[in-house]
Amino acid sequence: MLDTAKDPRAFDNFRALDNDGDTGERDQLFRNMARLFTFVWDRCDDKQVEQYDAVLCQLAELVEVEGRSEVARMLAPLERAPGTVVVKLANDSFEVARPLLEFSSVLSDDDLIDIVSKASEEHRVAIAGRARVAERVGDAIVTHGGDESVTRLVANENAELGDETLSALVEKAAKDAEVANNLRGRKDIDWKDLHGKISSAGAVVLEKLFQSDKKLDPATMEQVNAVVFNRMRNKAGFNSAEWRVAWSQVKALADRRQLNQSSLARFSRFGYGHHFGAALCVMLGLKQEIFVKWLASQDYLGVTVAAKNLGLAPDVLERGVAILPWRDLPGIEEVKNIIARYDALDVEEAEEIFSLW
């Protein structure tokens, strides 16, 4: 078997494919290329992944649904897959897109939100049932989705529901018994806290949802509080699984030539701490283990020097250091000191320090 991880010239035989080629040969080449990638993905460098991406994208335009569906199934479980072709197939017909929508960790929240906003209800239903649905993605499903996708979202205990989304769902529950029942069954919602944040009309509906319960069972409330606490705890500090997901999604952004300062600004704005760190690593060519060591040792200087080498805007850095998965969350004064040091640090000095790493 040809090992492209060892021989980057393995792609030399694949010149630009024209529309006069044999359909069967193109289809077979498409499947074989994807199958080969599943064997070597963990040994491919970025250049080799880029080559796979270019060829697979070109072939995807030339093969039938059956071939695209099989390749989507191959790529769906991979931690690292060519970013452009994954997004392309995830936006394809539902038959093709389904495994990627349900399982691919390469698709970012922004990718999923874009699909939710413009694809079919079937696409939204698949996304609503993912092993993890971020709050922003859930917001998009409630905004754009029909009854089926919204119902599946509420029934998914791994879907994060923000206050605005919950407010909309509470009002929807007044007319949809299944949504109402699924909301009652959620163990991660602080209903007392929510009551004070929603509209008066929503509050009335909320009271009706629980009118059969004269009072909330203390054991249930204790369970709710435990779930909420665990979710908050899991969002703080370094999480290796979250880092792997962030790394694959950041790499996919780089595959599509979309990883830049704007990406860092978005990650910091929406609180994606692991993604912010992974993006710094990829953009600077920094080894993951070095950055993770900084996080574990609270090495603010390392992050400051890295940010200076990128010419990061101070406000983006300020938001970024506040959400990075440090061992201990930095306090307000510590963040201020980081920014002061960043402003005082000379670019040449930062480059000299960075060159030693």
C-alpha cells in the first residue's frame, strides 16, 4: 500500500481531473483516497492533509451520491480529517451529510450553525442529536428549526440550553406537549433562577409546566444543582478531550485557509478557551505539549510572548487569557498585569525569546 505519510510525492500521479474521465474510475479513486487517509491520518503532516483535501474536494464534484456517502462515513469518526472536504460533504444532501453531522468532531460550532441556518430540517435533527451540542448551536436550532429538531434538542441531555433559548422553549412548551415533557425531564436546568430571567408570559407558562408539582422535590433540586455545578466545573480548567476536539477543528480551519486573527477574536468573544489556545499553537507552529505545560504551570509570560509574536490586539489577548483553560483561573489583577506586560514587551525581544522555544 502506498504510504503518503512517508512519501509526499504519492500525489504526483493525480493531475487535474477533467470531466471526460471515466466515472467509475473517478468514483473508485475517491473511495480509495479516503480509505487510504483513514489508515494514515495520524501520521500525515499538514502539507499532506492539504493534498488529500485538494484531491478529495475535486473528486467530490465528479462522483455520485453513493460514493460521497461512503466517503462521508469514512471521515466522520476521524479526529483529524481534511477540513474543506468535510464541510463540503456536511453541506451535501442529507444522505451524504448525516454521519458527519452526527459524529464528526472536525465540524466547528460555526460550521454547524451555518448548516442549521440554511440546510434542511433533516440536517437540523441530526445536529440536535449530537453527543455534544453547544449553547450557540442550540440557539440556532431553536431559531431556525421545526418541531422535530427542536424536540430532539430538548430531549438531548448533552445539549446546552442558554437562558434565551430556554425562554423561547418555555413559550413553545405551552403549545407542544412533547417539548413540555422533555423540559420537565431536564436535570441540568435551574428553574428557580430561570424564573426571574424570562418574560412574564413565559413565567406563567413555566408555572403551568410544574403546576402538578406542589413544590419541587428536594432530591430533584439537589440533583439539578449537582449537574449544573459539574457542567461549570468541566468548563473550567484543562480538559484533554476538549483540547483534542479544539485541535481538530482549528486544524480544519487552517485547511480551509480560514485560521487568522479574526478566528482568535471569535474564540475569545464566545468563550472557546481550548480553541483559543489551540489556534495560538497552530498559527505559531508551537508544539502542543509546550502550550499545555504553560497552562498547567500558570506561565503567563509564555502566552504573552506568543501573543506578541502574532501581533495580537490587546483586547483580544485580555479576553483570551481570561478564558484559557489554566489550572487556576487568573484574577482581574493578574489579567491586568498580563496586559501591562504585553504592552511593555518589545516585538524584537518577544521574537528573540520565542526563537529559543
